[in-house]
Amino acid sequence: MANVYGAAARFYDALSGERVVYRAGRECGVALLGLRPGDTVLDLACGTGLNFALLVDAVGPRAP
């Protein structure tokens, strides 16, 4: 199974419909967290990391 995922991983985001299907849900989910600049967030193995940029936008590049 690891070999199958490893082979498909580099194409997963492009083929998953991220922009069309899932992006709005990611944005809504981050907004519902009510994050503020300086907050700390722990993202535990959430797929290929597409939430990360949204979280950084919400809290800034580093907490004080």
C-alpha cells in the first residue's frame, strides 16, 4: 500500500479536485476556528498539507 500511495502522492492534489471541490470547505473550516494573529495551531497529519497555507494566513508565520 505504501508503494501505491507513494506513486500517487505527487499527483493527488491535482487529481482530487482541490480547487473545485475541497477548497471552500478548507477555507470555511479554518474560518470556523476563529484564529487570530499570534495563535498557535497544531495540524496533525492532515493529508498533503493543503491546510497549512490557510492556517499560516490566519495566524501569521510565527507566534510571538
